[in-house]
Amino acid sequence: MEKFRYLSNVTTLHLDSELCTGCGMCESVCPHSVFEIEDRKAKILDQDGCMECGACANNCPVDAISVTPGVGCAAYIIQAWLKETGLKQDSNAQCC
Amino acid sequence: MKDHLDESGASFGKEPRLQPIFISQPDPSEEVCCGPPAGPPSGPFEKPGYKLLGFVDSFLQTQAGPVPKVKTRPGLSDVIGTVAVRLGIGRNDYKIAPGLYCIGDPDDSSPVMVTANYKLSFDTLRKDLEEVSAWVLVLDTRGINVWCAAGKGTFSTDEVIRLIKLTHLDTIVKHRNLILPQLSATGVSATRVKKASGFSVIWGPVRTNDIKLFLKNGLKAEKSWRTVTFSFVERFVLVPVELSLVIKSALWILLAVLIISGIGPGIFSISSSISRGFIAAMALLSGILAGAVAVPLFLPWIPFRAFSVKGAIMGIIAGLVVVFALMEEIQLVSTIGILLLTAAVSSYLAMNFTGATPFTSPSGVEKEMRKAIPLQAAAILIGISAWVIDSFINKGIT
Ligand code: SF4
Ligand code: SF4
């Protein structure tokens, strides 16, 4: 999706190459081709392409990837803010 | 009386007869009587209290019981349903029963596709599986599409495992592979599915129209099938839903707009509420169209990455259109008011559209919102003030 770019330097994606076994799972689940396997290790090719869906971290068998997953949705975030401030008790923040 | 109750109670306790019984019926065509000619006799799979769904063709007998075989061509009711859902009518309850379905003539070596029980997801999959023989395992994602369900946790590892067990999938196929849509990886851990059920997850393409190529390619997905897109058509179908989401709040805002427009030197004037209210309503409408229609459609061509900025740009353009169209009735101060209002409304709606795109990260949206919301609120306040002040200035001139 090179055509669509969102804000840079915001993603929480982090890869611990020490732990990585090079299984390739992250490369095959990422919908934005963020990873590439090189010399039996995963490498982050395009950090800013990450939309924090969490698919890679959820599927890495050795937990080498961390990311704070969520949906990039304003309505959802507003509801989360309201909940934080105690204005709203309803626990079901709805999105898409 | 009591005896009677006991008797009927006992009869209910017996094994229900699930197998259809065929008793030859008299052929109705020879009886000349009331009404139009009789229809065909009821099929063997009709049961009292159940309705056979239009997309079910027949049933395939398997080790684990009958499995509904579905048509790949969408019927009229499917098309009507799709249109209604796309327009935002009844979109919260468009689902099918979870369980195992099949397409074509699958056997114990045919592939198993897993999908959500949102009917649109299911409909697209079966349409794209035309002339393929496959099993389709439908999860209970509460009628939500694959991508959203994976994010919400209803398309989950546990749900995949539950359906494998529930449908006795291991007695139906002899291989141990499941094809899952890649976008469900957010909710499903392949390692955990394998551990709990013995089935290996193979990530299928993002878009179901690549599924036949994927099957031909030996279940290997090319990079382009693994990457999400957000084409004009994909954005276009989202527009009616975006609009249906704003209509309710828009009506309340419209009421407020009419009241505010009536405020003037004479405290409140009905005629001014109507004449100036019309202009303000046009401004509101153009702001909505800019943010909920123009931004989604022209997304990649509008400069800047932040959606709130894209929205503000389109909002100002839409506001200028209103100002030029109604030039004779608008003074400078109210022009400023109108532009601020259209920019703020459009900016807010565009920011909300982030939730429907497949590339905005929550960290980014939150960062953008922290900056944009105070500005949008300020623009609305200054805009309303300008609008009201203008009413007093004009009075002074005439
Ligand atoms: S999924 Fe984990 S272990 Fe496998 S290649 Fe990626 S980072 Fe390495
Ligand atoms: S969180 Fe999603 S988009 Fe980001 S790298 Fe992982 S799989 Fe790719």
C-alpha cells in the first residue's frame, strides 16, 4: 500500500532479533508487507507502513514481536477517552 | 385432565424423528378446484419450524451428518440483502448460522475455508469459489466481517477451535489443513489452533477473488495477494454507511443551526431563522458531504497525511462553493463563519473515517486527534460567534 501513507514515527511495533528464529510467520500475516526474512532473521522493512493490527505479534511463535494492537478509529478512541475520565461507564467501545 | 398432561409430556420425551418420511401424496394436478395450480411438494429437508435458506442447494451426507451445499451464484434475495446492508439498513443483523457448509462436490481431501458469519463475507467467498469443491467453516463472529471481527476478538483462536470440534471436522476430511483469511491473523494464533486441534492454519489471500489462484498456486500467497488495498471501489462502498452514521446527529445539529440563525437584534426572529437558517443548513450539508463523501472518494489525492487536515481542506472547498452560490446574501463576517463551520464538520467526519481504512494505526489516530479536536472545537465556537455577530452587524447597516 505504498499509495496510502499515514503518520510517520508513531507505531509501537518492536522486533527483538535475538529471539527471532526466522520462521517467516510475521512476513506472511502482515497485510502491509512490513517484514522481510533475510539470513534467517526477520527484518523490519517498512516501520511506518505498520497499522498496529497485531497480527504479527499474535502469531510469532517465540514472542519476538511486540506491538500495542488496536483499531485506528476515532470513534473508538473517543469512547476510550470518555471511559478513562469516568464520563462513561459503558464498557463496550464500538467501532467498525 | 392430569392424565392427559402426563401422556402428552411423555410423548414429548421420546426421540424426535429427524429423518423425513415419505408418504405418497395424491397428485394435485388432477383435482380441479379452487385457486391457482398447486406448487411442488415439500422437499425432504424441510422441517416444521425451519425455513430453508435460498442459497442452500441441497445437502451432502457425511460422517458427521448432512452438510448444506450452497449455491455460488447470488440469488435475488442475496442481491437485495447486499444492497440494503450497503445502504446501512439493518446492517447489525446480517448473518448466517455458524457451522459447516460446502460448495461443489467436496470429499475428504478437499480444502477447508474458514470465514465469518457476516453474510456479505460468506456471499463473497461462495461467489469466488465458483466451480471449486470445498468445505466452508463459518465461525460465529456475531455477524461481523472478518477484519473487524478479528480486531474485536470474535474471529478468534478459541472460536476456530470450537467450530472444528462442534462440526467434527476431523471425521469429514482426512487432511489437517485450514485456510483462513489472512486478515483474521489479528485474532487467530496459528500455533494455538494447531496445538489444540491438530489443524494447521494456512493464511489465504486478503481478497477472496484471489482464492482460486491461491488454490492453483499450491496454497502459496503471492505478495500482492497478501497486501491490503483501498481502491476507489472499496472506498466507494463505504460512503453510504458513513452517511447513515451521521444522519441522526446531523438532524440535531440542524435544529441547533436553525435556532442559532434566528438570534439577532430582536432576540429571536422566525423569518431570520428560516432565511439565514437555510444558508447555515447548506453549509452544514456541504461540510457533511465534504467529510463523509469527498474525503473517502478522493483520499489518496488530497494533500497531507492527517485525515483531519484532509477533511479541513475539503471542508473549506465545500464552504467556498456555498459562499459563491449564495454570494448575494452573505457578508464577510458570515463568510468566515461558514468556512470555519464547514472545515470543522468535514475535518471531524474525515477523522472518523480512519476507522474504516485499512492502514491507519491507532497510535497515529490518537496523536492526530489530540491536536485536531481542540482546533475543531475552536473553529466551531468562533464560527458560531461570527454567524451570530454578523446578524447584529447587518442590522446596523440596513
Ligand atoms: S514470526 Fe517471530 S520468529 Fe518468526 S520470523 Fe517473525 S519475528 Fe522471527
Ligand atoms: S502490527 Fe500488523 S501491520 Fe504492523 S507489522 Fe504487525 S502485522 Fe504488519
